[in-house]
Amino acid sequence: MSERIYIGSYAKCIQIGEFEEGNLKIIGQIENIIHPSYLNINRDILYAVSETNSGNILSFKLPNHILMNQKDIRQSLPCYISTDEHRKHLLVANYKSGSIIMYALKQDGSIGKREYKRNYRNANMHFAQFIEEDILAIDLGNDTIYIYNTEMQIKTKINLDEKSGPRHLVVSKDKQMIYVVTELSNQIYVYKKQGEKFVCIQKVHTLMDSNTKSYAGAIKMSKDNQYLYVTNRGHNSVSVFYIKHDGMLVFIQNISSYGDFPRDIYLNKNDAYVMVANQNENNIVIYERNFENGTLRKLPNSTVKVDKPSCIVRSNYEV
């Protein structure tokens, strides 16, 4: 069975693809959306931001891509969108406005009223996601991770080094470890839960040469919780890390992204393949993933042309 995937971009459409056994075919697009840079799929609904100075969010019914509704959120440069597992709430991170907004979701999955908004001075919000009963939000501008309850009241916060520029994070299955990728210092910060707090136990550069000018982008974890994958924009590569039993990281590979400015990483349904979206190269490159050691190998003739790709997500149904 093939996988239906959706590709966000800094163009004016969302590309639709079918992926099977290492082959990606673009089969259509959802048009007339300015900079749909980040996407989220929850069951049969596709959610998208329109990363503009005025800011919009949209919902589409799958599989026919019918626009359900859209909201003018009046926040500048929305760059991340996510939903909770019960599909009751939606979060939007707005980079330039420095805010996080929560919306209620209607029973049919369309976007309802705004419930909460949090913003901070000198903030550049870049990530907001539900982790069970908590919300984790990243402020790149203030080098801070906020942990809220579901009413967006702060429970605690994590302060990173000044000018590290935290961007995205992943959480281990047992919720005891947080791995944060930093855009400006090009590092991964490793945090371990101790009581109600998270304590930093490791900082590791995403590149062996820490003096290389590059800006880390995406971070993804394999389903077995044993490997991390990080893009390096500027160095134009992907770094692979092994996660030890204690949660610490070991660098095991750096491989070319075969394109300029690798923005996002996608691990397919069974983690057998990895795709990398090269925003400035206008392509997606496909790798085969080694299950034994987590390393990547570019597949021959595996480069697919896509206009300014920035995000790759998979639909919840199979074609």
C-alpha cells in the first residue's frame, strides 16, 4: 500500500504525493494558499498555516481536500501548527508576533473559537505541541521552553544558553527525555525529567566541526526511540545520533542533503525510508534507512522536484 503525503512550502500550494517502496510521485496540489509552511494531520482533517504578516490558519477535509474553514488570526508569521490526540484543541506558534494561540476544534474537526493566547516581549515562538496533559512551547528569541497546562498556565520553564536559539523538540515515548535542536548554536540539548523539572544532561553539536556556519532545522526520532535525525541548513547535511539506554547521544553519521537548505525530515510509516525537503534547492531527496544501525543511504534517482518544500506529513489513511 502506498502512503499519501502532503508537502508544505513557501510557494502558493500544498503538494500532494504518493510514496511507496522508496518512490515518491507528486499527484496533485491544494492551490491558492500563500506560504503553507507547516502542516498537521489529525484523522481526516489537514491543518495548515499561511505564513504571512497577517497570518491565517486553514482546515481541509480529506481525502477530497475540501476547505472546511479558515481564520485570519492577525498574528505575524505563523510557523507551526499542531493538535491534541483527541482533536479538541489546536495550537499555533507565531514567529514574528511572538505568540502562542490555542483554538477549540469543532466536532467535525473545523477550527472553532480562540481560547487562549500567550505572548512575550522579544519573543520568536517557533514550536507548540501537546504532550499528554502538558503543552510545550519554544521561544527562540528568549532561548526558553515553556511548559503549560491545558489552560496555558505556566507550570515551569526551561532556560537554554543565551543566543542558542531553540527551534524544535522531540520527546521520548516514556516522556522522561526531551531533545531540543537549537538553530543558532547548532546543537542538541538533552533534558532528563527529575521530579517535576527537566535537567540538562548533555549538549552536543549537530556537526563534528562545531565551527562550521550552519543552522539546525528539523529534529525527528525513530519509532523505536533509538535514533535522532537532524538537518543542518548551510552545511546542507543530515546528522544521525544513536540514543543510549541512559538517554545520552552518540554521533554516528553525517550525510549530504543533496540540496540547499534542508528544512524538514520525514520518516515513512515503517521507518524504512527518510525524506529530506531542501527548501532552496526545490527538491525532496529519499534515503533508505538501515534498521540495524540507523544510518542513511541515498537511493539512486531519488530526487523529486518540489517548489520550496518546508514540511512533510503523512495522512492517516492508506491509498
